[in-house]
Amino acid sequence: MNPAVAFTLILLSLMIGGGVVSASWGYTLGSQALTGVRQPETRPTSGTPVTRESGAGGDGTAAFLSEADILQEVKSRIQSGGSASSN
């Protein structure tokens, strides 16, 4: 066998072996890192202050709050000592 072909096949097998070892090690580290992490049980958008314009089963458009209302709410929270959950 030609030495160049043998050297190429050795390098190719080492690269494939390194890829398999690296992938399995990465999978193991990732699964250990995510131990205890769970998917939320509720939809994260269900408690937002933005409401649907057309009610339940609407067309999916959201009613946006005006900037003046937001600034007024922020100023009142700052002046009152501000709790984030004043609703």
C-alpha cells in the first residue's frame, strides 16, 4: 500500500474517532448541566398586561400600551417607593 494512502486513512480514522469521543463527551456534559431544568408548566405570555383586542379566540393582534401611560406608571411607582407587583 502506498504510504500516503495509509497515512491519510490513519488520519481519517483518528478524526472520526475524535469526533465520536467529542460528541459523546459533549452530550454527557450537556445532560448533566441540564439536570433539574424543567419546562414551564404554564405559558409565559399568559400573565402579560397586553390584552387581546377581540377577546378569546381573536385574530391574534395585541393592544399596545401607550408610552404616556407607561411613563406615568413608572413615575408613580418611583415616587411611592415602588413595588413591582402593585397589581
